[in-house]
Amino acid sequence: MATCYSIQELMRMIATAAGSIADTVSDREGQRFMQALLTSDRIYVAGAGRSGLIAKAFAMRLMHLGMESYVVGETITPAMEKGDLLVTFSGSGETHSITDICKTAKAVGGTLALVTSRGESSMAKTADLTVVLDSRQYDDKGLSSDFAIRQITGEHRSGAAYNPKAPTGSLFETAAMIFSDAVILELMDLRHTAKNEVEENYSNIQ
């Protein structure tokens, strides 16, 4: 019989697991990521599924800091050029649609930064810099690595009874969200950006 957990217990489990992932993040990788953000002309973000939502949230925060950021696939996103940075969020590092975007970014002379849970993935092999959020100790076994295939075949399962640490795959996104918020806080510090300056860029027509 599956163990029943309270919402509070599950929240603590996920928070503890995310904390353990933070302990594995390479300081060198983090600093290289920060340097790429600070020195790039424009920053593009990409991701599929929930990782795509994290990517969009990150682009929004960059805009709030006054940095030029775009979401790949949006109608107002301009052509990428040499000197621009593509930040890709992909737990598996194998999602076909995002792999193609990475190849295109590299072909036009862009820099590719990957945030992933798999440092040996296809995307990691082509990325200029990679930040590994190692959530694999909590991942399900035997599931297809490609996001689209998992969705189509119904392998994208969730539920506390199946995995008490977090719904399938979502621990990477949780860690990625925390990581991206930490990056924003450090960017605020390095760029000497005050809270009121950030708030001035909040949307006022929604």
C-alpha cells in the first residue's frame, strides 16, 4: 500500500531534494554562465514543456533587469546574430525540437548555454557552456529521454505514490526555477540594480 503524505510533508521533501541539487552545482559553471549573460548583446531563451515555462519566466526577469531578452518562437523575436546568447533549459538535453534550435543558434554564430540534468547529453556536447542541475538521483528509470516521446506514449507519469520526491521530471524544473532566480539576484548585485528599478519595468497594461 502506498504511503500517504500531507501537502506540507511533500513540500518539505521537494525543498530538501532541491537543496541537495544546489549542493552539486559547479561554482565554475555558474560563474561562466553569469559571464555569458553579462557580456552577450542579446539573450534568447528556449525550452519545451515545463522547461519552456521556466525559460519564459527567466526571460521576463532579465527584461525586468533592463536586459534585452527574447523567447524563441514568439512572433516579436528578432533574428539571432553573432554575439547573442541562447539559454536552453532541458532536463534530458535530448528534446528534438530544442536540439534543432541549438544547432541553428550555433550556425549563426551565437553562444549556447545549456541548463540541464544530464551533462553527457547531445545538447551538452554542442553547448559552449553547461550548468548541470543533477536531479537524476530522483528520476524515474526506464522512461524515454525525449520529452515529446514521453508525452505521446503516456510515459510522463506523476503522483506521490509513484515518486514521493516530486512528480515525474518536475524536480529539474523546480531546481531550474530556483537556479534562475538565484542568477537574477546575483545579476541585480553585479549590475547594482535596485528593487525599485526592477519594479519600473513591470507590466502596467495587463
